[in-house]
Amino acid sequence: MESQRDPEQRSRDIAAHSPEGTPANPRLSGGNLIGIMLIALIPPAAIAIAVYYFFGPPAAIVALIVGVVLCFFANPAVWATFFRARERAEVESDRDRQR
């Protein structure tokens, strides 16, 4: 869900909370950021399906685990996205408290 607030004001609010400064797209909410990162599950799942077809279930499970580890746990962009999502949630909760 995109925020309906003024993008410039939201951008300033996020920049005040974020060590990375002004966001690229201030309209995206924290939930949207997490959803976009979950799309990264598609390639490891597709590879695991192909491995299942050629090598069987045990190899597919290993391929899925390795793919998820590489896509999520070894990727610093994923960790940064979780922090950016939290910052956006903090901005929204601060705004709600000010009402």
C-alpha cells in the first residue's frame, strides 16, 4: 500500500529516521518493501523444482536451502530492506502519535 501523504514531507520524515538519508521511493510502505523482497524467493524455488525433476527430492531440498540462504542470509540488500521497512513503520507510528 502506498502512502497517501505528500511524498516530499514523507521523504523528509524518513530521512530524519534513516542513516541512509532520503529514500528512493518515499511512497512505498514498509510492508511493500518486504513484499518486494519476498519476490526473491521465486528463483530459488524455480531452481529447486528443476533439480527435483532431474535429481529427485533430496537434491531439491538441498538446492532450495542453499538458494534461500544465498538470496536472503548472504545478501546485505535484504537486511538493509528490513531496516528500511522498520524505519518507515516508525515514521508512520510517529505520525499517528502526533494526531
